[in-house]
Amino acid sequence: MNALYIGGMIGFGPALFLIWFSLRKYAFPYVKEGSLFEDRRVFFLLAVGMVIGTFLFVFEQLLAPLYTFEEGIDFVMFILIFVLAFPLLEDLAKFMVLNFKGYQGRFDSTFYGISLGAGYAATATLGYVYILMSRAAEDNLTVPPDMWLGVILFGISTAFLHCSIGASLGSATGKKMGLRGLPSAIIPHFIFNLLLFPWFVYGEIWFSIILVLPVSALMYYDAYTHTLPECLPKELHKEIRKDSRRKLK
């Protein structure tokens, strides 16, 4: 049970923070008229992301023996399954949810993509922490502090990644781009998973954290500074900028 509590904090902490941080400037008091998004949709897609994340995490763990073995890792199968197939499966699931009729052609679908990605990241991270603690308990080992710090940073990186992907897919849905919106989300995901290769080879999370944390942070920065504001109609974008300046004064 402790594993679930700790995994929940590491998984849900960064994910929920990013929802708040990402959407705060699109609601009161930054926007005088009120939120530019519907709270119920935000929480609904957060829950949907959690369900999808749980299901796909379990499914992916069932496929893990195809590329990882006690004596090492099969590089070709790792590339085909972990680097290519898993991101494609995960992002297609988000794509299908965000392309339901009720979200097409809406600028606020970008906001809902953030919460969908956050829900996915939260449960996926929880799963990794649970497995880590369960294996340590089986071997009567204690997870060292530096490993915990690495796992926390991995959780933050995962939240950055999936929230960015959700925003990208939501923006594409708002513009009715269809499948043309997939590459901009999936290609960075391929790169992220490829950078986790040292973790699988050397068993040291820090080799990968040094690579994936700045990459995922840059992805989120681009989503926060470009994808989110640029999804708004021009007149609404100008109004928000004026309201933000008034609030800063």
C-alpha cells in the first residue's frame, strides 16, 4: 500500500501542478469574463487519461519480456516496441479521445489535451514507482535516496512530455487537422523513449534523466509559450494579454 501512496504522490503531484500552471492564465482573474475552458471537461479528460494510462501501462508491461531479459536487452526489439510502437499506441489513444465530435473545431480542446496528458502521465508514473518498490521489497532492499530523486525527476519529465503531447494533439483537433496533427506529437515522443535506452542498458536512471529532463522541459516550454496562446482566436488573445498586463500592474 505504501508503494501506491508514494507512487501516487510522485505521479499525480507534477501532473496536477502542470494542469493548474498551464491553465491558470486562461481563467479569472486573468480573464474578466471567466474561464475559457469548462472545468467539467478538464476533470473528465483527466480521469479518461488516468484510465488509458493504467490500461496501456499494464499492456506494455506484458510486452516488456519481448525486449528485456535477465542477461540484457535486445536492441532491435527495444527500438521496434519501446521506442516506436509504445509512443504510437499511447498517442493514438489520446488522438482518438480528442477527436470525438465534441472536441473538433474548438480552440479549448488544447486545454483539455493538457489534462488528458496529465492523467496519462500520473498513472504511468505511479505504475513505474510501484514496480520499483515491489522489486526492492522482494529482494529485501531499500531504495537509495539518489534513486528516489531520479524517480521524482522522471515523473516530472513524464508529466512534461504527456502534457505537451496532449496540448499538441488538442491544438490539431481544434484546427480539424485530423491525422496531420499526429507527427508533431509522436516524433518528440519517439526521441524521449529512445533517450531512456541507457536506463535499460546500465540500470542507472541518472544516465537517462540527464537526457530526458531538458528535452521534455523544452517541449513543455514550447507548448506553454506557443501552442496554448496560439490556439486562441486573435481577438481573444489580445484581450487576455491586456487583462494580464492589468493584473501585473
